Amino acid sequence: MAAAAAMAAAAAEAEAGGVCAGRRLPPHSPSGLVLQTVEMHTGGEPLRIIPRLEAAEAAAESGGLSLLSLRREVAATQDHVRRALVHEPRGHAGMYGAVVVRGGAAAAGAHLAALFLHGAGYSAMCGHAVLALGRFALDYGLVAEPSRPETAVRLRCPCGPVTAFVPWDGRRSGNPVRFHSVPAFAAATDLAIDVPGHGKVVVDIGYGGTFYAFLSAEQLGLDVCSSKTRDLINAASAVTEAVKKQFKLHHPESEDLAFLYGTILTDGKDAFSEEPTTNICVFADEQVDRSPTGSGVTARIALQYHKGLIQLNQTRKFRSSTTGSLFTGKAVKEAEFGDYNAVIVEVSGEAFYTGTAIFTVEEEDPLKYGFFFK
Ligand SMILES: O=C([O-])C1=[NH+]CCC1
């Protein structure tokens, strides 16, 4: 009985704020950073949303910067914020973030623009983040008058305009969220690549807002569902490095976007089926997506459509090998993108809130902007 009474007393004191009476913030240096975030995940992949980053907004407003230029500016001048929030101790090896930008040329014609943050830097597109940001935009008032049962949220991503369609019940957003991405295309198919330690493999390269190499894990002597994650990471990373050396990417609009983001190993099930196809995405610096990877699903659908393996409006399920979470994907219409025949792909998935946070920095902290090791 005593323990229960003690717990009740402690709960009452905490409730009354006895422990942190009136303190919303932990003690920190007067000049130290204070960063408020909204925490979400999509299919297990985290999204640490920074609703406002004053320096980014100032640069966007004063400089009239495009989102791609703003991405370069933030990387050059505000990278300590990314490191502080994505790296340990505030983040972890799988952490992913987004800086919300409103107003200025960067967000022209959109409800919000987003800069995507990962362990090694900044990406061009992130589908799991778009699904979460769609809900965030409705629940945090970035869309003036949401409409039931579903509201279109216009986002600008570094790769271009993306529209999310978010359920709205009049009070809060819901799931599943879906989005239409930028035109997606097959950049190369059946490319022979010599991968050190693995010999010759055949890869496809698809664009779903960012470029990925795709191949079945079987070509590397692995199984995407049962092999050790470390082995899958090592093999996928070796493929990424080999493709970077042996194939030059071209992006129809910007050389800023002509980079290979990573490699997605699959179960080889590219022909249409009602059953899910499983993949694992290893991107940036050996970072593993816990979700099925929205930009990867977009590119896989474009490749499967290019190869005649699926038709318009045929929905496929994509399963993450790490968490078992599911996204769906379907090509909804044909498009042109530069010299490429492309498709507009719809991806759907579920995003959830996991909390809000206030992070502080003490100037005296030798690890104040985080640390990263593998
Ligand atoms: O969903 C997505 O497109 C991605 N999630 C993490 C890397 C890219």
C-alpha cells in the first residue's frame, strides 16, 4: 500500500510541477540554441520536424532563394542545427528530419516547403517525410481551411512540387495519407556493374524525386527478408559506390539533383502481384530506412511501368524488410520529364505523432552539436 501511496504522491507532485515548477526549459546557456520539434514516424522511419528555423526563413525571405539554393545556404551556414538534432545524443544513426520553410520564393505556391535532413546531410526528396508533413500541415494550421474528408496539401521539396492528400475530420488529420510525387522515370535498366567483393551484378536506376540503384539481394548472395541487416548494408553500400564510379547520372533540370542517393535491395518481385514486395533502402552514409521508402517506391513503380510489368492505376504493396511496415504505390498518369518518358506515381502510407520536444544547447558542452560514429 505504501508504494502505491508514494507513487500517487509523486504523480501529484509532478502534476503540480513540483519537480520542474514553472520550468518549461532545462537550464541552458543564455546564448545557447533552443530548438522546438514535432516528432513523428512513418512506417517506423522517424521524422523530427523543425517548424521554424529563423536563419533559414531570413535567408529565404531576404535572399529570395529557390529551395535548392536555400538547401545549399542552410548546409553551409546552419549545419550545426542538423547535427545537433540528427546525431547523438539528441538523435541516432537512423534519425531523419525536416525543416519547414514558409513564404519566400522557396515555398512559392505551396502551403510549405521542406528541407530534408539525414545523418550525412540533405536530400532532394523523402516520401515518408511528405506523408508525415501532410498531417503536420493540417494539424498545425499551415492550411487555412482544411476540407473534409480529404485536403490537398501543396509542398515544395528540393526535387519540386509534391501534393499530399490528407484525411480531415473537421478537427484533426488522419490516415492513410497519399501523395503524388514529381515525374518519375527509369534512368537506366539492366546496367552491368562490377562491384568489388561481389563481382558483376545487373542494376536498374530509377528516379522517384531522387535516384536509387535497384537490384535483387539474391544477386549479392543475400536474402532481403532473412539476411543480417549489417550484411545487407555492406552489400548495398558497395553497390552504391560502384555505380557512382561507373555510371554518370543526368537530371533534366538541375545538376544539384543528379546524385545517387542510395541502393534499394529487393526480393526481386517486380512483376505485378497482389502480394507485397519487400525491400530495404540503404541511403546516404549507410543509413537504413525503417519505412518502405516513399521515394524508392515511386522509382520502383516507374521502373516496373517502364518494363511493362504494371499498368496505370494498378496498386502494388511495398513492405519494409526492417519493420514490416507497408506503403502502396501506383502509376496514375503518364508524363514527360526532359527526354524521359515518365509517370506520376501515387504513394500512400500511415504517419503518426510520437511527441513534441524542446532541445537546448549549452555553449560549454564539448559535444553540443552532437557526434556521429559507425
Ligand atoms: O521515404 C523516403 O523516401 C525516404 N525515407 C528515408 C530516405 C528516403
